[in-house]
Amino acid sequence: MIDAHAHLNEIQDITGAVQRANEAGITAIIAVGMDLSSNQHTMELARRFPGIVHPAVGYHPWSLVELERVKEITTANTRRFFGI
């Protein structure tokens, strides 16, 4: 089973959350960002939990000023993102 939309950046104990998800039968988590900070954090989590956490870049309209930087991250990491 896959968790198709998780905001892992909002969780305090990410290691514990990933472990509990795995114990519950979750084999992959698509971690979704919504602004520059959460997208960068999502990329870091994908590096920390390879094969389990898959990054999906996103941006919320209230973060419009960060859109160009989000595009740069996306362009620089096109092979790493699972979704946009």
C-alpha cells in the first residue's frame, strides 16, 4: 500500500512515523511539499529514506513569490521527483 499524499514536513518524529507506516503495511510514501521550505525538506527526507519516501514538489498560491525558486529546484532535480 502507498500513502499517496503526506506532508511529512509537519511531523515532529518523522523516523517514527515512517517506521510505524512501514509496520502498518505502507511500502512507499509520496511526500508533498507546498512551498520552498517544505519542498527542500521533502527532498532531504527522500535522501534519508530512499525507496520509501518519494518527493512530490508543490506550491500553494499563497507562496507565489517563491515560485521561481520552486521551479529551479524542480528543474535541478527532475529525475528525483515522483510527482509535481
